[in-house]
Amino acid sequence: MVIKRTPKTLLGIAIGAGAALLSLLLWMHGALDRWEFASWAWRVELLARPGAATPKVKIIMLDQASLDWGKASNGWSWPWPRQVYGPIIDFCRRGGARAIVFDVLYTEPSVYGVADDELLAAAMRQASPFVASISLGEEGGSATSWPPNIPCRSLHFAEAGQDPVRSTLEHLTVPHGAFPIPEVATSATLLANVMDDPDSDGIFRRVHLFRVFDGRAIPSLGLAGYLAGGGPSGHGVEALDSMLNSAQLEHGWFGIGKQSFPLDANQRVILRYRGPSKTHEAFSAAAVIQSEIRLREGTGQLPVIGDPAIFKDCYVLFGLSAQGLMDLRPTPVSRVFPGVEIHATVVDNLLSNDFLRDVPRPFVIFAVVVLAMLSAFTIEHCKKGRHSLLAFGAFLSVPVVLGLAAYEVSYWWPILVQEGAVALAMVGALGLNYVTEGRQKAFYKHAFKHYLSPVVIDRLLEDPSRLELGGERRELSIFFSDLHGFSSISERLDPQDLTTLLNDYLSDMTDIILEEEGTVDKYEGDAIIAFWNAPLDQPDHALRACRAALRCQRRLQERRQEFLERAGSPVRMRIGINTGTVVVGNMGSRQRFDYTVLGDAANLASRLEGANKAFGTGIMVAESTWAQTAGQMRGREIGLLRVVGRKTPVRVFEPLLPDCSFQGAQLEAFQRGLACCYECRWAEALKVFSTLDTDPIAAVYSRRCRELLEDPAATWDGVWNLTQK
């Protein structure tokens, strides 16, 4: 095709070249990483194939159910006695596991004594091949050299003396290590590194297959498990030393025997996640322990998980998944992903040899320049608006299609740098039209910014028909707040001081709500009404609302002394939050209206704000909201309330700040007392609540329990009936 060189054509090419250059510079300096990572998470979730996960990888999880079972059935507190892990190891050995890999660090002697460590070590020796964990990194471990009393099996590179390989090994060197106790370290077939660094945003997309410590190339836990189980040779542990000695390192590749795996510029592999947590078959540690005990006792009872041969020829990884054990990691498929499953993914990818790899940079640069120039040229020659819209849709789709296609053939093709170049080129090519529209939009934003949220303004600019009256039914999380005793403060201050104080308070609270991407509905004196999940969808709207409430209380706490001096009395805020379906939209007359909410769910949020008075609390959250936080907030149940205007009681909760003094044993005691109340055991409840003398909610329950005990004829169904709003 011959392009006629007209000034317009040259201008389009120049705009495309400039857009490509700017986007490439942003990409090379990491400015686009945040959005590229988000697009990568989308690709991983969209194209993950759980069915492609190898059945040769199994996982045993020490999950919350196992902890509960251990405590209830055996009285085990955490940490468990180490001999408990013996039945897990023995069951895997009994089933014929190819390799047993423990993602657990035993850096301190057992609190149950040396015999406990020796029992674990004996089980490990009988279970060869067994891979144990060490921790190597830039910081954290006290060791700076390999302990002389611990044997070391490491990777050996024939080309280690060559400059490229030596330089790479130096790049992978870490100065600190943490090692298991000698009983464990000397009993393992192989010691492997469990520590690695996530990407710049804290997400684990890439991992090192090995790190260098004290001149030794130590495999990662996943690579060690792969090698201990036979790796590419298929000959099992007998061939382990020969495999370790056959390591190869070339530019962009790591090899073992005849197998080669692609490395990125930082000598890491890009993981191909098969799916969400438990994509690989997973078993509860409690079930495995019980299964082994039944087999040992020989009572004829079937093992809990069936035939141990389910582990035959499998790579079995053991790790921690209970939330309190702190081994959960953010990954592209989940923000809460057990660390052992990352190692399992490494083993899976090694067995399938299908790690992803980065597209070479020259190819990316070429594609960005060509797409930017072509898109700018096309927009420059579009005669009608609909043609420009079609061009926008077509060219913005190209990087996405390329990114998805590249993933299918095992490449990470950067989408955002191309999207950025295409978008910049087309926006630049629109020229004067966009300048004109930009000025008009700026005028509207300036006119509306004082009484509409920025998100609503953007939606109005996209669709002017939204300026008409009307609404839609949506589930929202609704936030009501009010200041305690504001009337007395108003009487005490002159109008100017009162206005200044109120503006400072409302500004602080509004900033937090907007940072959590909420929409401020309105202010009614000192009250704030806000909501989440409209006009834009926010799947985590309940969590955002609760987080905003805690942050507001924290901010008020930080300024409490200042406000006390200015107001002459403490400034305290009450917040009520409820989640439910309401009508949200433009309400009012045809001449004046607001973007607001109507519905019973909003009324309940308002009632909960007032209900704080009865319990002396600062935040009260309905069960409909609390359930959607999915355990991501610390807090406690307050009880069942029947607020004014509602016949059906609602269960309410109080979120707690992380550094709140009411934690641990006090929180457990309150929950016991509440359970006693629900079961009408007033004396027991009073005994528990009396120990919590500084807690206002416990004080309220204590008074009610005394009343019930003093009047035997009195009854109570556990529901608090509030008579005031």
C-alpha cells in the first residue's frame, strides 16, 4: 500500500511517533506497571485452566479445621508437637509418594523437648526423599555462611567460571539465611529455600528457581521437590546428585539435564497459575493424621481420606493455610493464596515445562510504534464521528487480542504500553475537537464540583440524559454519621468558630470517604450521609464502608485533643452502616434535584447510627454488611436489635481498630458472655461481663442480666427493643 505524503498524513505519523515514544518511556520506567499487573491478573483468571493441573501434585493443608480438630480432640495448642507431623509423613510414605516437601521452617528447638525433634527427624529419614525448608534472603536470617554441621546438596554449574554465568550467580546471591535445627537439617534429603520476593506491587507472579548463599546455589522449594521426585530423569532420588551436577545456565534459560526453562531479565520464571486455591487436590492435615492412626491401629476402620495409594508417585507438599499462621500470599488469582500452593505451582510448571516468558523487548517496541502510527493516521482521515468511534474500538482492542493470544502460546505480551500508545495517538489526532470538548467539560466540572461527587460528574458528562429525574434499584452499603452532643457545642461557640470547627471536621471525614471511593450523598448539619456501589459497581462496597468508618474514627481520635480545646467538650462521632437494596438516582423537582438514595435499607443505617447511644459504641454495622466483609475486618457481635419503625430484629456488629485494647482474651470473654445470654444463662453471663468492667457494651449486658436475676418472673428473648431513634 502506498501512503500519499500529505501534511495531514505526516502530522498523523508524527503524532503516532510521539505517542509511541511517550508510552514506551513510561513503560520502561515502570509507570505503567500498576495497570499492566491488573491486566495480567485478568488474563490469568480468564485463561487459567484448572483441568490442566497435573494430578501428580498433591497438597496437605494445615488449615483452620485441622487446628480446631487438634485443639478439640487432643488439646494441642499452636505450635503443635512436632511428632504430630510423623503420621503425615508416614501416610505419604505408605502411599508411595515420589517426594515429600515440607513448607515449614523448624529454626527453633521444639518447646516439647529434644525427644519431640528426634521423633520428627526419624520420620523424615524413613521418608526419603524428603525436602525441608530453609530461608535465604536479603535480611531476616542470622546466618551469613553455611553451618558446618549441616550437609549441603546444591546445584553445580559446569560453566560457573564463565563471565555471564558468574555474573548471574552473583546477581542471585543473598547474604542471610535461617536454617532448621540440626535434627531436621541432617535428616532431610534436600534443603530448599522457601523465601522469595514478590513483584513491586507485592504480588507473586514470578519466582526464583534458586538463590546463591555462601557460594552455593540452593534450589527453591518447588525445584527441590521436582528434583527429589525424579525431575526430568524419572529415576527418583538415586539420580538426585547427578541432576544437581547437570545444571546449566544460559542467557534467558535454566536447564537440568535435557530440560530447559525460560528466565526473565532478573533470572526468575513467570508462573502459570492453573486456577484458584485448591486447584491441585488438597487434603486437610487432620484427615491425613487420622487416616494414618487408623491404619496403625489396624481396627479395620477405613482411612478418612481413603486409600493412601492416592499419593502414589505424587509430589506431596505440606504447608500452612490457616489465616492465623501467616503463610498467605497475594497472587494474580487471589489476594489470599497459601504459600505452599505457590510452590506447588512451581512443581506443576516444571513437570509440564510450560512456564510463561516475556516477549523480547524489540518486538514490543516495533508493535507499539506501528500501532500508534497506524491508529493516528486512521483517526486523522476519519470524516465522521461514528467512524472515529469505530476506529477507537478497533485499535484499542488490538493490544488486548494480542495479549490473550500471546498468553495462550506462553508469552507475556505487554498490553498497557500498546494501549497507552494507541490511546495517546488517537487522542492527539483528534486535535482541536478534543480541545474544544475539553474546555466544555472543564466548565461543567467547575460548575458541579461543589455539590456532586467527581464520579457522578464523570457519569453525567458521559451520558447527559442522566440529568433527568429517575433512579435504579441497587444494593448499596450506606453510611450515616452524627456528632454526639453537637447542640451543646453549637450553643457554646460563636457562629464563626462553630463554622470553622464543623468545616474542618467534615473535610477530614469527606476526604476519607472519597479516598475509599464512596459517594457523599449530603450533609445535614454535622451529619454525613454517604454510600458505596453507586454510580459505579464496587464488589467490595461493604468492606470499603467499614474501612472508611474505622478510618474516620481514627482521624477523629488523632484530632480529639485539638477539637476538645476548640469546642470546650469532647467531640465524638457515631456511625451506622447497613447494606441493602435501595433506589438510587436523581431525586427532586425538574428544576433542582440531588443524586441520592431512598429505601428501608437507608433508614436502617440511620437508626443504627442512633442505636450507638444505647451501647456507648462509635460504630454499629448491620449483619448484611458484616457478612460481606468476609472476615477481613476484626470486630465483634453486639447483639440483636429491634429499632424504631421495624418489627424484624437485626443482628449488629462493632468493627475494631487493629490496635484496639479490646482484643484477645477480652474479646473471647465477651463472646462467651453473649453466648450465655442467647441461651438465657443470666448468672453465667453476668459473671463473664462483670470481668469486662471497662467495656461499655459489657456494662449494658451486665445491667440487663442483674435485672433478670433480681426478678425471676422477668423474661427476655435476647432482642434489644430501642424506643428512640
